Amino acid sequence: MAIKGGSVRFNRNSSYRHVAVLVVVAGAAVGAAGCSDAPHRLERVGVATAQFTWVEQQKLLASNGAASAYFGISVSLDGDTALVGAYRGAGLSEGTGSAYVFVPVGGVFSEQQKLLASDGAADDHFGFVSLDGDTALVGAPGPIATDNHCGAVYVFVRNGGVWTEQQKLTASDAAPVHQFGAPVFLDGDTAFVGDTGHDDNGYASGSAHVFVRSGTVWTEQQKLLASDGAPWDGFGLVAADGNTALVGAYRDGDLGMNSGSVYVFVLQKSNGDPCTVGAECASGFCVDGVCCDSDCGGGDTADCLACSIAAGAQTDGACGPSTGNPCDDADDCTQVDVCQSGVCSGSKPVQCTAQDECHDVGNCDPQTGACDDPEMPDGTPCANGTCHGGVCVGEGGSGGMGGGAAGTGGGTSNPGYTIDQSCGCRVPGSGRPSPWGALALVGLGLTVVSRRRERRWHARRAVVG
């Protein structure tokens, strides 16, 4: 169970038997003995299925309690450690304030240490507390040095049972009467500080400041304001858990004078923080794996815009021209496309080659990335003759057979053919014997043989007769 800044929260790892401790503030009225009433320790005893009853276990008092110390004005409990503020208690001077740490010893709470501000001054009102683990916040909204109610918050850490001051927190816009430091709330490494006297939205409209710790150093991350803040709202009563924070404005008047309201804030990532969806980012844009200041082209890989260093941008979270990342230059004839200062530049072009000696080197089509295959002009010399219609064709001689006379041409790989230029095809030429002459000679020979046979037949009949 944990109580921070006056709120109550039970730990989730409670088991079958529940024993919880609650420190209850009895009030700031002066008792009969002259000391302010003290916080009372209550214990809840029972099992998970039974009716729980709170019984008082112990009443806590400051070891040096005094009249008007206001011991118990602010309390916080985490685990078995209790922190109690006494904002008017005796410190380094009158009204400086103090805070007391209690831990169980032998089943009862015993005072472990009294916390004081390292530079405490009169009327600082040091004593508004919040505790989480081994870290404690103590707010001092009263005057600091000669200023009036500027306020400060002191961070204490525990090591080996001893609490030491780690850092003093002040508002980036500190000013008199702001009362920065009341109340305070601690959740892990995030501190929320109320500033109910802040005047961004008018006098005492209020604000809340968020500090985060990295290592051992705290820095102010953000100032929260009401969207409809108005004078005297008193915005600045804080509580938080995880990524959600509440800020109360106890004098807000939406439903009537001092009716009050509470504002809910949700933590979203800043530009440059890793993300997966835009809803995680305060900007609403998640581009290239980080929260971005714009939609940055919608993540189009061809526009050479990027929002992360990994994607080629100069910085994470700021959309700008990219360099070195792949892109698409819409030209299929370039095989490697890379962004250069925001421009997609193609390289390693497709190399077109000739199919054979009767075809020329083609050109690449940027739409398909394929090379065309143009034919060489007809008549272009080739290995066996000349190119015609993309084919290498041999040329015949001009001589013929006539009378056994030798032709004056001829002697090529395809003798007796010529090329008809009108169609680009081969036709028999004068240098090749006509097939009709050969047929005539064959017919003449057959006629001679037939007549000789006829004469022999008639001669044999005359002898016989």
C-alpha cells in the first residue's frame, strides 16, 4: 500500500492475508497539551474473503514536537516507510519547517530521521511531502531568502538507512507569491510540483511543474496549465500514476463559486522519441519509427524526406531532406536509386548489347527496364555477306552455264542467287544454270533412246519374215 501527497493506493502484490497501514492526519488544531494533533497509524486486519476493519495501531509524534508545528500537515506512505511534514516545525530558524521519516522497529513505527532543507530560512514552510521507494520530495512554498513565496522543492534519497539531500528544484519561471512546492507528488523518476499562486491565466490561476530524473540529475520537463484557466482557480493540486496525472483546481467555478474541478493529463512522447503509432506522440505523427513534427510525406519512400537519422534525416523528430536511404526514381533503367540531399538519384544503368552483327545496340525503356533490338541497315556488311532484314545473307556470282563457258562472277557460298532489293529476298540469278534447260536435255535423251529401240525391233521383224 502507498499513500502519496494525502492519497491512498494499495500495492498490487498483496496476497491472501491483507495487513495494511494507513497514516491518517488528525488535523492542525492545537491539542490540550499545547502540541498539534499527530497522525494516527491504523491497521487493516482480515482475510481476502472477510469484512475488513480498520483499527488504530499507533499514534505518531515528532521527537521535538512543539506548538504550532503543524506536524501532519502532509503525509506520505510507501511500503513500510512513512514521511510526515511539519511545515511550521522548528528547523534552522523560526518557521523553517521539517519532515520526519518513520520506519517499523519491533512492529511499531519509530522515527528514523528528521529532514531539513540545506538552506532553510524563516517561514519557508518546508514540509509538503511525497515518498516513493528511497526517494522523498519535500516542498517549501514559503519565502526563499529575501523573495516572497517563490518556493522550492528538496529531493532526498535514502542509502543504507540514511537520507541525504540530492537536489533542490525551483521553477523555471519562479516569482514571488507563486507558492511553488505545495503540494508535491512523486511517481518513480517523475516529480509533480503544484504552484497554486502562479498567474499565467490571471492572479492565482495556478500551474503544475513536471520534473524528471536522469541518473541523479533532475530537470524541468514541462509546465502544465488549465486549458480554461482563470484568476483564483488555484490549479496545482497534483497526483499521478504512470502516464496519467491529475491536477485539481479547487476554486474553479464551472458549477458555481469555488465548485472546483480536476484536469486529467496524459503523457505523450516528444518529437524524436521512438513510437509505433501516431497516438503515442504529442504531435500526432509517427514517421520512420519516431515521433515527428509533421506527416513528412506520409512515409513515401520515393519523396526523399525522412524524420529519423536511421532513415536518412539529419536529426530525429524533424522532417527534412534525406541522404543515403533507398528511393525510387521511377526509371526502371537505373538499378540502384539513392536519396542525395532530398533528391532521388539513380545509378548503375541497364547496359544494352547487340543481339548479333545484324542488330544494333538498343536503348532501355524506362517504363519496363527492357532493351529494344533495332536491326542494322540493309546492306551492312556481315561475316557471310550483307545484312538484310536483320539476317546476314551471302551474295552469288553473275556467271552462267551457257555452252560450258565459265561465268565471270560466281564463287560465293550461295552461287547463282541475287538479292531483290524491293523485297530483300533471294532469287535465282544469271550465274546459276536454269532447271528448265536440264529438263530439256533429259527429255531429248529419252527420245533418242526410244527411237533406237524402235529401229531395232523393226529390223528383227524383217529378218524373220
